[in-house]
Amino acid sequence: MSSAVTTEPLLHRSFQVISRSRFRSRTPKSPPASLSCAPKLSFCHARRSRGFCPRRRGALLVRASSSGAAVVEAFESTDILFKESFPLRRTEMVEGKIFVRFDQGKGERNWQLTVGCTLAGRWILHWGISYVDDVGSEWDQPPAEMRPPGSIPIKDYAIETPLQKSSTTMDGDEFYEVNISIQSNTNIAAINFVLKDEQSGSWYQHRGRDFKVPLIDSLQDDSNIVGAKRGFDSLPGALGRLSNILLKGEASDYKDKKASSDLEVSKQGVRCHQGFYEELPIVKEVSVHNSVNVSVKICPKTAKTLVYLETDLPGDVIVHWGVCRDDSKMWEIPAAPYPPETEIFKNKALRTLLQPGGQENGCWGLFALDEEVVGFLFVLKLKEEVWLKCMGEDFYIPVSSIRSSSLLGQKESNSTETSGKTTEIDTEVSSTADTDEIIHEIRNLVSDISSEKKRKTKTKEAQESILQEIEKLAAEAYRIFRSVLPTFSEEAVLEPEVLKPPKITSGTGTGFEILCQGFNWESHKSGRWYNELKEKASQLASMGFTVVWSPPPTDSVSPEGYMPTDLYNLNSRYGTIDELKDLVKKFHEVNIRVLGDVVLNHRCAQHKNQNGIWNIFGGRLNWDDRAIVADDPHFQVGRGNKSSGDNFHAAPNIDHSQDFVRKDLKEWLCWLRSEIGYDGWRLDFVRGFWGGYVKDYLDATEPYFAVGEYWDSLSYTYGEMEHNQDGHRQRIIDWINATNGTAAAFDVTTKGILHATLERCEYWRLSDQKGKPPGVVGWWPSRAVTFIENHDTGSTQGHWRFPGGKEIQGYAYILTHPGTPTVFYDHIFSHYQSEIASLISVRNRNKIHCRSTIKITKAERDVYAAIIDEKVAMKIGPGYYEPQSGPQKWSPVLEGRDYKVWEAS
């Protein structure tokens, strides 16, 4: 990994959700912002609950200031007709510290590096080492004995280790840290690292470059060294005095220390045996959740509509408000009187400073509206140019509809008193009851008109008034009707047997796809891989595969193809462009679709500019530095806009916000479709750019199938994988959402959970808190591409190899479950081939597809079992399970080591 150079200080921004900040906030100058309130989206859509509650009895619990006590008590004394809480989201700046400490461990030759952060978050230390004889700035992975628990290898150059919450506190606050043990007689010259906030994907560096902790003094002149040119002094105790004092030393002091007996001299340089402690400031932008509660009632004395607002927002909160007198929602200034601290704003609206009190140091306000007001509109203002809205729109309270609904309650109450009977009204009135009562009320009003017409005693104005009431009641009935229409998610609809060709979309294909990854990490070495794979096309078709994922086709700096240069040069280490065309043609002849592995996130430059920087591209797409993002910490060579995703460490990230970049990439992808015959795409490292750009590319190329590689770290606590991985799969779901569902994504969550399940014999992990599969396949199965191994995790790289000897358990899971399963090339052409073929046969014979239904019947320590589409039952694990016979009888069709499959007969 190369050293990253950047001109920005260590004051990066990232996001983290907290309930209420316990850190000192800072308000930096920022551009105008419009913050929104919105319910949390679980994955692809969400629906806010209805807030209309007719005839609901009960008091709104508030704590008002003494000055407003009488008003609030009067407000509490009668029925609340409407009550709803709106979530608010805003951002605050919080300050903290990154600290680096190097001191002696247990024993004379044992030392310990501690890296920590005082801000809450899921922090990851992304680190590697440099050896004494290394040339250049590339990283190496540390030896196994240096790696703390929970560490995960990243390719072949780095390690990612989660920071853990410390058992002690710093000035009363919690902090997070990781400890790395070092032997003083090692040939390691330095430890390099960057700190990553896993929640936001933001990276934190030192003076614009990777942190570097030297273990020999010959590195002291490097500007990004931590502890450089300081008087090293070890700190006593387990933590030492963690203070804000940075130990300062002059060059002369350092030279004196070099001569001391505590330093040993070798041919590699002077090795430090003294410690240091250094702190660096960090500022994060965090998302803070608040709420505003709105309640409505009718004043019994004045018949005015009273709207009560209460919020837990801190500080001065201004309500920018108005009313509308029809359904157009056009703002108007209502008639006086107004609440205290109210002023007119540009003759268009009113501004009222809310009164202190209410919920938890919040504030409140009470607004009286005339009867003819149809709606109450408002937004909240915290400070200059910071507004809080409702999902990007003005808050709107339909007071007219609420008043109309109260008429029903009053008439029912009068009817109850007249009859002398008492009826307890259920506070949870069903929508059906609401509409039935409204219809009944309309009939009563129509009867009133008819009877009065007969008696000729009702004036025309009175009749028109009744007609207006009918219109309002009808509108309210329609609103209730619309609000209770069932909202079907894609996964809630059970699809019938397919009687006609299913609709094909790029995110799902037909839904019956089974993928084969048609290469491994070593496939390029033969130089004729396209020809070798072509020879296996018929065999793959006979096994039941419908799609093959082919290797990256472009010329590349790396032989594997993931560091592309000239995108139109398709003569690669895998073969020539003509051999690639023959390969695709052969797969089409056996009815297998072909996915091209395209790298859109980054590209390697082929020429230097006038300053000697590699940022000029060659070939047909001869872009300049405008095509490179401006904030890549590893490659500060671009003049484009800031990146819309995470930066790739090994090559410059492409700026997809540039029109010419998107135009060129769409033309290139369309050329691949027409010239080579690709049917779809496997998209590499999609974390690096916004999913909306992916949608643009897919709309332009109309692929049969597309899947993105959104690789992210799972959640661990003290080296043990957490059971709840909702945050991890939510990030993958968010990316799929950003593509508008036009692409699927590899279900990394499911792979990781299968790892922990099989390694630890903890099969209970395969059911989430709601009894569903715990990966992406449990939330959005039609967009989940499941797998257990690929060219990165397995093959000769082995970065995250599936538990050995348990691969067929993994395939028994993904080939019987919903989602789109992928089988790795190395497993197909191995001793597992017959079992994999049998599992594929079971899937195809029972027409299991990406949206199949699943019922988890057992998830215990030593066994997991499920029934899919009521056609297939399966179990994995050494424990016992047999499906219960009911309407259907179960017959075993496949059995192996710790797995078994049944079919319904």
C-alpha cells in the first residue's frame, strides 16, 4: 500500500448516529443546509403510521414552564383529536482525540503500540508494516503473532483490526483502542496505519498521509512519522497519564538519547527503546436524532383549533409557520392574536420563538387557529440557514379534517347521554369502524336535508352548510381508505407457478439464475484461459448453470485484470479479443449467459503530466486529471470533484460526476455488449462511487443481469462476530437502493455469518431476531447474490477462506435458499463436483428461485433446518433433524457430511 499524500489536516468529517451527543459541540461555518425528518428506512421503502385518532381520550404528558402552566393544563384538560411524533435528523460537530502510544510491554524486549480514539464509533485500524530492507512505500502484512484478535487480512498488503471499548475511561469518557505487541529484535522498520470509521467509511490520517510509527531512527526525517523529533519518554502505568500535553524534545536531546545505553545499534539503524505518547485532534460530523410532537384539540370555549408543538431540540428553536385555507397548501398569515415572541416575516409567514420547557430541556408552543383554517404549515429553524423539514417538505397538519372527525365523537357522545347508556370507546379504533361511522354520518346529514326540505323550515344557507360537512366527511373517508390500502413489498408477494416466461430485469434476471465464477486468481498464468474455459462450457451447462462470470477483459497493470489501463484494449493475460468473442459465442450456444467483469471505480494512468505526475490516460479514452477525484488520499493527482464513495488504495478513483466520464463509460459498455456479446456485468469495488451512477450505466446498456461487489467489514466484539449484522446488510441494501434496484449485490453478510456458524458450531446464527435469514437474502432475496468463496477469498490468495471441509454445508445452504447462488470455479472442478451438481438438480427440479419463501424450522447450537417453498426441506450441522410430515410427505434425496435434503412428495 503506497503512502497517501494529502493537503487536508486531520479534521475529516464522518457520520455516526447517536441519541444525544455527550461531547462538546462546535458550530463551524457551513453552507446553507436543509435538514429533514423522516422515518428510518429498513431497506427499500417505508411507511409512516397514520396519526389521525378520532375521539381518542387521554392527556398529552408535558412539562411546561411556570409561565405557560395554565395554558398547558387547559390543553390537557380535554380530548386530544390528533397526536403524532415526527422524527428529526440534524448534524453536530463533535471533537475528540486520536492518540498513539508506544511503550514497553512485559519483558525487556517486548514493546506495545496502542492506537485509540475518544469518539464513539466502529473504528477499524487499517495497518501494515515496512521491513528494514524494503524499497519504496508499499506495505506488507505483519507476522501472525503480531495480529490482535479479530484481525482480518486485506488482500496481501494490510490487516484490519477493530478497536475495542476500553475497560477504563479517559477523563470520565469511554474510549476505544487496540494494542499491537512488538519484539525489539524484529527486522520491522515501521508500522503504518490509517484509522477508519466503519459506519461512514471515512479514513483518518496524520498530516495528510498514512501514520507511520518508526522502530528504527533512520526514518525520523519522514514528515508523517508519529512521535518524530520528540523526546521519547515511557509513561508509567497501564495507560500512563493520558493528558493533552505533547512531550516536546529538541533535536539535540534526541541525539543525546541516541547515544544512551537504552538504544542498540545495528546495521539496520538505531532501534528505539523509549516510548512516546502523542494526541491529534479529530472532528466528526455526527447525526443527532430528535423529534417534534404535534397535538391538536378544539378549545371548548372559543371553538378555535389549538395546535400544540413540543420538541426536545436544545437551545432556541423558532417555528416558521402559517396556515392555508384550501388544499393548495399556499402559505397565509392567520389573524391575530399570536403566541408570545412572534414576529411577521416578509408578510408571508410568522416566526415564533418556542418557550423553554416541555420534554427534557426542550421547548413548546401553542397556536390558536380559526375554524375556517384548512391546514397548519410549519418548519423549524435552529440557527441561521439551518432548517428542519418533514422528508424535504413543509410540515403539514390537516386541521380541517381533524375538526370534521371530532364531529363524529361529539354526536356519538350526545347520543350516548340521551339514551342513558354508557359505552367505553376503545382507544384503538379500526379504520373500518372509522369509515363506517363517517358513512353513517353522511346518511344522517342527507336525511336531515331531506326532512328539512319537506318541512320547508331550513334555510338555503343551512342546507349548504350541511353539504359542506358531507364533502369534508367524504374527503376524510377517502383519506382513511387510502391510508389503509395494503402496501405490498416485493418479497411479500408469493409468486405462483411460472406459466409464462418471467419478466427479466437487470437486478434479478429471470429469478432462476445459477452463477458460475469462471476463473480463479491464477487463471491468467496460462495465457490461454479463454480457450480453456470454452472447453468446459458444455459440462457447465449440463450441471445446470445458467450464467458464467468471466474475468476482467481489459489490458491491466496487474495480470489479474483489476488495474485497467486502456479500456478498449481487450488483449489481456487471459487471451486475445478474438478468443474472448469465441468464448462468449460458445457459452451462448449452450444457453449460458456471460457476465463481463468491469472495473469502473478506478483506472491506471499511462502517462505523466508536465509535473511528472501519473494522471494522463492513454488509448481511446485519453482522459486527463479532470477524470480523477480530488480527494483521493492515496493519489492526490486529480482535479475532479470529491469522491462519491470510498477510495481504492492502489489506483486513482475515477470521478463519475463528470459528464464526459459517464458518456465515455456508457459508450464503452455498450461497445462491449455489441462487440463481445456480454449479457451483463459483474461490477468491481462499487463502494467507490455512488450507486446512482451504476443505474445510469445499466439503463444505458440494458443488461440481462448485473451484480455489484460491495465489500464491507462485519461487526465484531472482542474478536467475536456479533449475532446482529443488520448494520452490515443495511449498507449493502442502501447501495442496491441507490441503483434503484437495477443491480443485485453479493451477499457478503451471509458469507461472513456462515463462516462463524461453521467454524464455531453455532448454527443459531443463521436465524435473525425475526426468524429470517440473517444476511441480505433475509431482507431483499431477489437482489442477493449468495456465495461462499471467490477469487479473493479463496484460490491462492485465501484472504477469507471458507472453513475447510465444510464447503458442501455452505452450498447446501445457498443452493436450496432464495437469492441467486454463485459457485466458485475451484469447487466445481474438484471432488465436490458431484454433490454440487446434485444440489443444483434439486434446486432446478423444484423451481426454487430468488424470491422463494423460506420457513426456518430449527436454529440451535448444532443444527439449522428450513423448508423452502413447501417443496424442499434441508438441514446442516451435526445435530438431528427430520421434517414433520403433514399435508406432504418428505423423502430424503441427498445426504452427506453434516447435511441432508428432502423433497415433498
